[in-house]
Amino acid sequence: IAANEEYQLTVSFLTREDLPWAEKGHELAWEQFELKGDAEMMLKTEPISLDGLSPLMLDEAGKTLGNDKLSISLSDKMIPQQLSFDGKTLLNTFPTPNVWRAPIDNDEGGGDRSFAFRWRAFGLDKAVPVYEMASWENKGTHFHGSMKGSIAVTGGALPFSQEVKVYTSGDNMISYELEVPQDLPMPDNIRDYSNFNFPGFYVLQNTLPLPRVGLKMEVPATFDKMNWYGRGPHESYWDRKYAARLGVFSSTVAEQYVNYSKPQEHGNKTDVRWMALTNHEKTGLLISNGEEGPLNMNPSIYTIENVTEAQHPYDLVEQEFITMTIDWQQSGIGGDDSWNPRTHPEFQLTENSYKFSVRLSPLNMDNEDIAKKVSATLP
């Protein structure tokens, strides 16, 4: 086993002959075992080479940050808006905080006791992050941007901070922190169920269990081909993921749509180490996890807002961009039944603070090795 590499040993049990109920080679069961190289060597990765690259510059108006290859447009508050590399757009919109998901059927179970009811009572379906003025500092090999803001909710706000390191290579390392104040008042329309005694009733009293903790961005619709190292090939979630194998998979963004009778959250991938979104020229965007560990990732041809509002599949409208979500975690999907809030407590997002990081890199799959690119460290 090579140092600084991760392997998955998959053991399968197959039928040895044709049977009345299965053909020869039918898989009965499987399991995976993670194998890694020397623990000390895992930390000794090669740094990315920045030799010969043009230095980054911030224009006098504070509207553009970049060099001869990279260009990031900034808002009046100096918040990153759009990213281009080699003259091609990689990000239509820069990642911003996101706590909402289109409720699944199980989220709606229980009427005014449901998770979805509580989320809407707190206004999470309408929540929009608002940034304060950002600051930027030239560190030589990179520019370091610091941003703060909040997400307004009923009776208060969720403060967040976002640190962005922009490198001359075009790499962007984003660190994100979100706080959920303990003293958030319960909205008036949330009833007191402290005396409600029903087995499996899992909404915790006087808390706001978030739908998700993550970032959302838009990428060009031409990046419709996807490769990823994580669980797949089908969708998986925090409490429904062990039927999905860890491996390297290929598909298209459109194929991630799951045709539920009522549109809802779908297509998520768990334990993702990296995901590449590319066009027919095999160029595009590489997304990889930071030091906190694997992430949830989910590209979609539909917006979260459209999926939330749609009552039928024919209400969905394919967009001229791809909505990409990157989550530290999503709430579990439950399923003990669908008429009560049954997501188990260990799969609810009820912490008071969250922190994770993600790396965004330009990619050319014809002349770059993804595994080497992901493992190369940034200064």
C-alpha cells in the first residue's frame, strides 16, 4: 500500500450457479474495508508548485482580483461574485451560506410537529445570507479575504464567517463557520410539546434542528459531466448511506434527478473526497474536501427554490446553470414512518456551531491527475 493513498477493499458474495430466483453471479452481499498507507506519511504531501505564476493583483477600484489567468469579480462590499480561469467562467456565483433544503416527504410528517413546519416557522425557506464589508490582504502566494455576515431567522440571526484564500494557481480554499445561538426564541406558531409522549417523536424541544449546513453556488450548465470519489452511484444521506459503495464514479448532472411523485431533495452524495464537474473538453471545476474530512456534494439542473415550490415533476424547470451544494452535513431523512418527525437525534443538526473547509480548483482532465492534484497541499 503506497503512503499517502487511500484504498477500499470490497468483498462481494455472488451466486456460483443459476438458481430459480437468481442468475449466476448475482450479488448477495458486500462489504468494504478502508485501507491506508503509513499514518505519518499521510501527512507528508507534496506542496503545489506556484513557480513562474503571475502575482495576484487587486485593482484600485476593489472590483477585480486576479492575474493573467485568474479573475474574480467583487461586489461593492468586496464579496467574491464570479470566478473565471483562462478566460472561461468556472463559477457563475461564488459559494454562499445555505441552510435550506427542499423538504422530503418525511420532513413534512407530523403537521405542526414536523421538521419542515419548524424550519418554515423560523423562516429558513426564505433565509438569505447578508454580508458585511469584506477585507483582503496580500500574502504573497495568495490573497486572504475575510468576510462576516448573518442569516436572518424568525426572532434572531445565525452569524457566519467565511475565509477565502485565493492562490496564483487559481485554487481557492474556503473556510466556513456557522453559529446557531442557544437563546433563539421559539416562534409563536410552534406549540409546546414538552408533555407529548409518543415513541419515536424526535423533534427536540426549544431547538432549531437545521436542514443542512453548507454552501451553495452556480456553475455553467456546460459542466454537465461529473466524476467523484465518494459514495455512489445512487443518492445517499447521513442516515441512509451504507447501501452506497465508496468508489470513483462517473455520470451526468441530469442523471442525478430522482423522480419522486412530489419533487423534493434528491441526488445527494455522501463521504465525498472530491468531485469534478467538466464540459465536453474535459475542463472545468474540481471540488475537494478540507482537513475536516469528506463532505456532501450535490449538483442539480434545478434550483432548490424550484424544487421546494413544485407540486409535480412537470413544475420543474431546467435552468441555464447548475446549482451546486457543498455541505458539511445534511439532516438525516428518517423513515421509521412518514406521519411523525422520526429522524433520530444522532442524525439531527442541533449543534451550536459548525466549521468546515472546501477547495475549488480549475481542472483539465486531459493533462492533470486528479488524485495528485487533490493531495498537493497549498502554502
